[in-house]
Amino acid sequence: MIRSDAGADTPAGVVFLLDCDNTLLDNDGVQADLRRHLEQEFGAECSGQYWTILEQLRTELGYVDYLGALQRYRTSTMNDPRLLHMSGFLLDYPFENRLYPGALSVLATLGTVGKTVILSDGDVVFQPRKIQRSGLWDAVEGRVLIYIHKEQMLDDMQRRFPATHYVMVDDKLSILTAMKNIMREKLTTVFPRQGHYALDPHNLAAYPSADVAVGHIADLINYDFSALLTGGMQAVPEQGQ
């Protein structure tokens, strides 16, 4: 786990926890760009090998490790010097261009109601790099938590950012369900229908609905979260569906 605890000592009435990938940032778009770059530089066969390794690592580690997959891929290519450019593509990618429309405005709006925190899964190099270069790190004033399995680290999260109530915004119903089962009435779950996980009918059928569902993250700009401060909150009708 890596973290930045800026402002973590001050208790808050409400803490908004927001996932990064496919919640605030279009990670599917990042992957599509990476796939095109790999195919152009290395060819379709080598690109396919990289994605196979990436999925193997996801199974082993529980999160997507792009740089780890690149390192493992390197062992099978006898140190192809083009891989040096590949790491640069990942680390220097313009993530700010992949923020969903309204993502930063959502953070600013939620910040007027409670404290905003990025709560993400990932590795210790690429994931924080992504959050920093996208502008999300500064948007939450450094309040960033990155775990291997965030749903298993809720006690740690609550120690670092104590609050009366929490709101989790995530594109994965599996994560929202796991967190709700642990935190129960102390947590409101918000499900933006963005990205391939959120739109997968099998995922939708496998888990209960979130407390709140929206078509896009920007829909939260006009959502009235003030009810959280008075003990109630109703689901908002989905837009754009």
C-alpha cells in the first residue's frame, strides 16, 4: 500500500472515496492507446504476448501491473532495446487527456460537502504516476490511498480519514458490494456506468444494485449530497441510459 495522508488528522462529517480507473479516468482508452502502440512498435504477435502476461499478473497479484508485465515480457525478448521506449510511453502518457468530462468539477463540488480521497488499487509506481500526471492528486490535495485490495483495507482507510459517513464511487459493483457488506449503513455506494466492467451484463447480474447509480461521473456535479449530513439519501435517476 502507498498513501499520502495530507489532511488525514482532521475528522470529517462525510468523506467521499473515489476510484480512479474508469471512474474518474478513462482507463479503457489508455489501454486502447497502449495496445495500438504495442502493435505498431512490436507487431500483433508480440502485443498479444504482452497482454497475456498482463492478465497472468493480474491473476497473481490482484491488480493490473503494466510495468511488471513489461519487465516479465523483457525476459522473453532478450532485452529488445525498443522496450526502453515502451516504458517511456507508459510513464509519460498524457493521462490528463483521459479524464472523463467533468471529473475535476465533480471533485471540486464534492469538496464543498465533505473531504475527497482517491481510493484505488494498483502498483507502487505506475498507479501513483497516473494519478499525479492526470491532475487528480492535486485535485484532492494529496489525499490518495493505493492498496492491493482496497476493499480489504477499510479499517486502515477509516483510521487515516475518520468520518461520520463515507461515500464510495466506483465502476465495479463487486467492490461496492464488498465494501457495503463491511461498512453497511456507514457507507453510501455510488455506481457510475462507465467502462467495460460497469457495462458487462454478467457483472450487473452478479451483484446487487448500488445505493446510487448514474450514467456518467459528471452527473454527480448536480447531485444533492446534502442529505448525507442529515441522515438520508435517495437514489438519483440515471441519465444518458
